[in-house]
Amino acid sequence: MQYVVPACRVAIGVVFLVAVLGKVRGKSAFASFRVSVRGLVPLGPRASTALSGAVVLAEGCVVVLLAIPGTVRVGLVLAGTVLAGFCAGIVRAMRSGSTTPCRCFGVTGTPLGRRHLVRNAGLLALVAAGLLALVAAGLVPGSTSPHPAGVSLSVLVGAVLAVIVIFFDDLADLFAAQPRRP
């Protein structure tokens, strides 16, 4: 269990970091994100800007909280809360028939749908695994220190998971493509 937490911290932290950077890399990126938020939640320009800013701020807080060893639990809880909110927004979009694109990482134009729920469910599973591992570590008195090689491997696994999540839309498109018959 002592290797689960670093993997979860890295995976979730990198995903949220890339999400923040994708949204704030320029005025047009944030404007596109704000438009997608407005397509999901019918708000006026000021309210949609505020909500968009709050999302970016929350995602940034997740990154910082996961980077500081003493605040990992709070970071995981905040990540879970943000992800649950995203899932609710995706379900709302799907039920309303919205074609609002996913601007999670700032660039894709894929409308929100089941694949985004699957991606977020996977992230929520990582959040749950990290929290359970933290609880388990607290229940085991005098546990041994993790081996540096094990920590390095768990960080690598977390990085690979983050890449899979970040490129999930592309991977889903790749595997969903049906071969054409001659």
C-alpha cells in the first residue's frame, strides 16, 4: 500500500496540472473553456467566467495539495469532489443532448459523452485507492520505509497512468475506429 499513494499522487497531480495548463495557456484557450462551461451551465458571461475561474483554481489547488506531503489527503478529497462535479456536468450534458465539446485539457473538440464519464470514473478510482492506501498506512503501526526503487516504480506507473488519461480521447478514437471494408 505504501507504493499506491505515490502512484495516485503523480497520476492525479499530472492530469490536473495538464488540465490547468491547457486552460490557461492563452486568452483563447481560457475563452474556449469559458464558452464550453457556458454551454454546459446556462449562465451569463460574468457568471460563466467566475465558474470557469473557480474550476481552474480548484484544479490548481489539487496540484499544490498533492505536491505537499502533509496535504495529500485534502488534495485527494478535493480532486474527488471536482471529479464528481465534472461527472454531474457530463451527465447533464448527455441528458440534454448538448454537443458542448470537452475542453478538459484545452484542445479537443469531442462532445462530452460516455468516454469522459469512463475517464473520470478511472480518476475517481485512483482517488479512492489513494485515500484507502492513506487510511491503511495509518492503521499499520511502525510500518517500514518504502524502498526507493519501489517508490520510483510507483511514480513511473503514476506518470504512465496520467499519459493514458490525458490522451484518453485520442486512444478512444483510435480503438473505436472501425476498419473500412473494400
